[in-house]
Amino acid sequence: MNTSLVTALLEIERHVGHGGWDQPARLFALVPTSELLAAEPSLAGQLAVRSDLPADALSSVEQDDFHARGEDPLEALEAIAWPPAVAGVAIVLERAFLSSEHEADIPSDPDAAARFVAAHPERHDMRVVVGVLRDGERHGVARFASHPEDLVGAEDLVPGLAERLAATLD
């Protein structure tokens, strides 16, 4: 497990979490902090650089125009390709879902299914942050609106989303 990736994702989740819930999808480039500071030394004060910062530390750079596109964020990823200076990418999405006991009740039409889940009294709202690196490392963290003090994480938290992110690095 790449601790620099996990640390970057936790920082992104904390940053986005300050804005509350019901936010659009947000996309972040992950760049080596040492390279970012070498290119832009004036950023040192903004990055809260510590003397004990690991050599492989990553900084996140939000792509401000991503959520402004108004399209499906997963489809928007298909049009993105990152330059070699970007070591990885992370995305933040909010999703509602139902436990598996309600699976048979969900309509097959995607739009109807989204409306059904959104209106269901037993839905769970979740914010997920998934990141991938060029070397194949991936990780995700998630927070449930119903349990905001808890954060879960795993390398394979949302594998399909991680695959879509990895494709942007090819």
C-alpha cells in the first residue's frame, strides 16, 4: 500500500468535506510535492510543507473546470489524458445506494433506478474518494452521511471507478 496515495486521498476527503454534502464530482491531479515545489517555490507556504515530508509525498491539484461541465463524471473521464508530470489522479463522487436486500426492487432503467434510490427512505448517502497512480497503485476512502465520524478505506473500494481513472493515465 502506498502511504503517500492514502495520505493524499485523506487530505482530499477532508478538504472536500469542509464544503458539506451535495457537491458535484471533483477531480484532482496528484503530483509529487517535491517536483511541484521545484517548479513553483512560491507554493511552499500554501502547501504547509513540513521538514519531515516523505520524499514521495503527493500534492493534489484540483481541476476546477471538471465539475462545471455538467456531464456525467464517468463519461467526462473518457475525454481526459494526463501529461507525464502527473503521477496520479483522484476523483470525489457522492452516491446514494441501497443495501442488497432492495436490489430486486430497483428498476432496470438507469434514470428510473436513480430516482427510485434517491427517494427511498433506506438509502445510504456516501462520499467516495478514489485515487490511482501510474505505477498501478490504487486506493479509495469513503464516508457515509449517516456516520460522518467514520471513514472506511480499501485498495479495491470501487474497482470500476479506479479502472476508469487509470485509463486517463495511459
